[in-house]
Amino acid sequence: MTDVAFTWAGFLRGARIAVPLSVGMIPFGLVAGILAETKGLSLFEAVLMSATVFSGTAQLVALESWSDPAPVLAAGLAVFIVNMRMALMGPVLAPWFDRLRGWRLWLTLGAMVDHGFALSVTEMRSGRNDAAYLLGIGAMLWLMWLIQTAAGHVLGTVVRFPQGHPLYFGATAAFITLMVPMWRGAQDALPWIVAGVVGIAVSQALPGTAWHVVVGAVAGAIVGALRTRA
């Protein structure tokens, strides 16, 4: 097994590479903060949610179903379904995680988000194996996420954005850009297409749920695994 390092230099390199990405995520953070404000959360509560949950997708899913009284079970189930995708990400980064112990392992796992995963996969494919790179990305994104959601909450008290406003597309656009460095050519086309088609089909069959995220990802992963074995 390849030796895996965990250095301060790797952490700083991850933090630096996350800066432009965090700038691109500003619309996503603003939307989360604005939505938190419209649902009645205070600035402190919105920032606390971002600090402890640290998952834009999960926060948006929970906030979109938020009401008074809060539907804890329904919102919790929806968030659980969305975050099941992490179970597919972990094995991909296992060459790093398997060599970490103690606080390094748990802090890195806790800081892993979609963006850090995508960039770390590219890092691994390039032959670099400093796992602190992933933690550096997560730490920078976490800090910027707090600032962005706080700014969104403040903005939400001043301006009301209608449904369909271009700002709400910011999150989707950011996730699309993450796919670019992961593209390896025609070999990735079929799994990606299958994941997209299945995800869209499930979203139409089960509207208002988050199952399309998991089912689409699993379908694409299965096709990719079968192609690799073949």
C-alpha cells in the first residue's frame, strides 16, 4: 500500500486550493442563509446550524421542509437519505483513511464534503498522497461557509428573492463545476449518463424526496464497477 503522509504543508495546500472554490460557493451559502432567515431562524441559530451540520445540501433539504412545529423525523430522514452518498465516497478515499488514526482520521472524516472529495480524488489520481490536503480543504470551506451563511441571513432581512431567481442556481452550478476535474474521458460517459438518467427518473417518480440522489449515485457506481471489471 502506498505510504500516506499527513503534513502541515499538505493542509495549507488544500486550504489554498479551496479559496477560489469557496468564492464560487458564495451563492450557495447566501441561499442557505436566506432560507434560514425566511424559516424564522435567528442569525446565531443559522450560523450554529452551519457550524455543526456543515452540509449545504443537507441544510437546504432540512430548511425546505421546516415548519412550526419542526418536522424532526421527516427532516431527519430526508437529510439521512441525502447524506447516504457519503457511504459511496468513503471507500474511494479508503487508501488515505485506512492509514490515518485518532484525531487525524476523525477530523478529516468530519471535514469531508463533496468538494473536498472531488478534489482529493483528482489528487490521488495524480499520485500525491498527503491526506492533510483533504482536511485543509474542509477547514477552509467550513470557515467560508459560516461567513457566507451569516451574510445570507443578514441579506435575507433586507431583500426578498422570488422563487426562480438566478441566485438559487448557484449551488447547482458549483456542483457541476466539480465534475470537470474528475472527468477521465469516454470511459466515464456511460456511468455518468446512467446516474443522471436514473436520478431524474426517480425524482419524477418520487417528487419532494431525496431518494434520487442516492439511487442515481448507486446506479452510476454499479455501471462503473461493472465496466472496470470487464
